[in-house]
Amino acid sequence: MDATLKPIAAKVFEGRRLEPAEGVALLQSGDIWTIGRLADHARRRRHGLAAYYNINRHINYTNLCALSCRFCSFYRKKGQDGVYEYSTAQIADLARSAAEAGATEIHIVGGLHPWLDFSYYTGTLSAIRAAAPKLHIKAFTAVEIVHLARIDRRPGDLRGVLADLAAAGLGSLPGGGAEVFDDRVHDQAFKGKIRSDKWIEVHRTAHELGLFSNATILYGHIESPEDRIEHLCLLRQAQDEAISAGHRGRFQTVIPLPFVPDGSALGHLHGPTGLDDLKMLAVCRLMLDNFEHVKAFWIMQTLELSQLALSFGVDDIDGTVGWYDITRVGGSDTDQHVDVPTLRRAIREAGFIPIERDTLYRRVIRDGADWDVVACGTAAPPPTVAATA
């Protein structure tokens, strides 16, 4: 064992919170196996051998964006080749098809469209609710929420904007748009995007309203290990505040996202290695002791690495996805669907027990496309022995 990790290991096994300097030491250590063992211990303490997935459908409703983030190859400007925008009716049809196929969640994010008004977003939520009333709608990053407040001329009323979206059908917030909470990185890689204080304010307000949300970190570009840990500590602090205040809403999951160069302005960077991915996922599990879940987004980390990540602190490998346009690893197409048997087999092959969940991590009982959730308070404890199903 790396000698610098011994006192950290003692704290992990005792269940004590790690300090920022210890998080940096983990990221700087080359002892990936000890880091993985510590994260696996913390993961199994919470979840046993359970590994979660869901049946979901992503919709990126537009790639027209007012921003020009250097790390992003998704955005387009008016008149550029490939620019698109979905109508409310098109999105409702996609949601209906997803529900008919058995999906429990629709996940909606897009660019900051300069001309769509607020009624497009509330109308879209209402149309989805009418077309597929059982689907949970997870939609709009904190960056989008701030944009919606601006276009509706309510920049100082995030609470009112979120309340209106929730009334129209919004169920929870995804975690995108956080990138890295550091002003230097912000100014170099995504200048013009909201800073950390505003991103956290959006999620804090959502939690006060009883909405659950998620969190991300984009790593492997121009940030430092210290930047990564500061980001995680700010998330941990915000979660502490939500728990202390007794809010029903809080962060459910952290999703570490590796930087994928693609054709972005930062395309000269190579991005993180597979070992970097495993280390970052493990460190998220160890630092975020008040987050229930750590997710490996297989779209960006590949399904094979996500399998391995289940032994490095991860307890969730996302879902069937269906269509994803923001990042295309290896130049892959936007159709990035994985079926349920493949997800379940991947989890079993890694030595864990596949558990289908809904967006709020309630266990799903399924009969084909028909489904229900285990009632609150009756869910079985996390499995601790391998299953054959």
C-alpha cells in the first residue's frame, strides 16, 4: 500500500469524513488498487451487492446554443449545418413511444436556445405529462434553469421559475452544467456559463421545493486535482445543508463525466485515461459520504469500464438511454441504445446483482412494459449474495 494512503484507509474503515487534502492525495496516488478497495468498501457498506439501472430515454431537444464552451462539440449556431430544434409535439411523441416501450424516465436537456420562450418549456412538460402520465420527467440543467429565468424576465426568481416548471410536470433536475467549480477553469473553458454559486443556488432552491436533483463534474481537461476536490467539497457542503435543513429534496447521485475531446476547441487534449476514470469514480465515492449513489455513465465511460467501476465505488450504471447527441465516444452515432438484458448481464458478469430502479431509486416491479414501484418503507435491504436471475 502507498504509505500516504494508510491514514486515509484507517478513516475510511472507521467511517470518518475525509478532508480535502486527503482527497488530493488519493488523486495523486498511483496505488489504484488500494483506492479501489477503499471505495468498494464504502460502496458495499451502503448497497451490498446491489447495482442499479433504469429504463430511460434521453431527448436533446435542441443543439442551438447561445454559449460557445470550448470543451463542447455539441452546440451549433443559427444557420450552421446540423442545427436542429424539436417541437413540443415531437417531444411528446418520443415520450409516448418511450412509455409504451416500458421506460420509467424521460431525460431532457439541450442548448440555451436564444429565441424559444418560457411557454415552450412549460408546454412541453405538460404535453409529456398528457402523453405519458406515468413517466418521471428529469429535465433542464441548472444552466438551462437560469437561462429560462432570463428569457421569462425573472432572473431573480429562480424559485418561481422552478415552481412553474414543477407545476407543469418537472419531476427532478439532472446534474449537468456543473463542469468544474473553479473560476480559472471557468474562464478558460466555458466563459459565459454560470459559476458555481449560481449552479448551487439552483439546486438548493430545487431542494427547498422538494425536488430531487443530481450532480456532475467534468474532469480530464485543464483542471487540477485540487480543482476536482474543491468541486466535490462544495457539493458535499450543499448536501450537508439540505440534510441539516430537513429538505425533502437533495442530491441523489453524483455522475463524474470524463472530458471527451471530439471536435471541440479543446480537441488537442487527450482526455482522461481509463485509470483516471476509475480513480475519479472511486474518489467521488470516498469524498461524497453524504451522497447515496455514484453513477458511471456508460455512454461516456463505456459499458466495459462501467462494469469494472462497480468494484471502484460505483453502484449505478445508468440505463438504456436510447439516443444521446451531446457526446459520441469514438465517433459513435447518436443512437446509443443498450437493452435491458445487456445491462443486467454486464452487472452480473461484474459480480453484482442487477436492480431496476425508477428515477427516485425505488425498486421497480415489472411485467413487460407495465411496471410499478415497491412502496416506500417496504423495499428489501441491499442483496449480499450473488443472484442467478
